[in-house]
Amino acid sequence: MSGKMIDSQSVEAIVGRFEAKPEMLVQILVAIVNEHGWVSDGVIRQLADLLNLSRADVHGVVEYYHDFRTEPPARHIVKVCQAEACQSMGSRQLVAHAEDASGDDVTLEPAYCLGNCACAPAVMIDGKTHGRVSTERFDALLDGARKAAS
């Protein structure tokens, strides 16, 4: 994934894998985000043209699903669970700490269940889920992710 612009040939190739079927828009968007990390305005326009949809239709789907970013993500993606089990175990305080501790190399996103309720509060850092995360453990996990990426 990168923050650079997404070339139109890449988008055409992804759309082609789904036979340019408008009903496959969500799956196409998932593939674009998996390969490029985000969906730019230019990609929204291109998808509308390729799938014979309005820009409003494509934009509406992008805005509806929280996993479709419209800006390039930072180097690390951190999701903090906001579901009831995690809230009851301190995820709100963890979010506040994460906002202060993260920095420019982190995209912080809410999640509404990471499937780890028995080990609340849960976070996902760069696609890996961690349970029973205190503020101290969060700092250690994020530091470990940073070191692994360098």
C-alpha cells in the first residue's frame, strides 16, 4: 500500500477481474483498498464510468463503509474496538491514549467488533489483533510494529 496516486490501468485491471459488473462494486472497492490502501476521487469517477453508475452511487458506497478510506493511510493502521464489551473494559480511555501517543505514522480508526470480546479491550495493529490491551501494552505493541517496519 502506498499514498501515491492510483493509476487508471490498475483500476481497470481490478474492475476486469470482476467482469465490470456494477453489482460487484463493494468487492471491487475492497480489492482497490487491499492493493492501494485508499480510494481517491479520481478512482470514484473512473469506477462510475467503468461500471455505468453515477458518481453519487459510488461515493455513497465508499462513504457508507468505514473501511473505504478516501485519503492515503499512514504507515501503520491501528483500529481500536468500540463495541460494548471493549468499552466496558476501557476502550474509550485507550482511544484517548492512542490519539495522544500515535503520531503522524499512524492512521487511527474505530472498529465495532474485532471478534475478541473475551479479551477486551482489543486493538488491531497492521492487521494483527491483540487482546487485553492496556495503555502500556498499546505503547509496546505500537513500538514493536514500528521497529518491525523499519
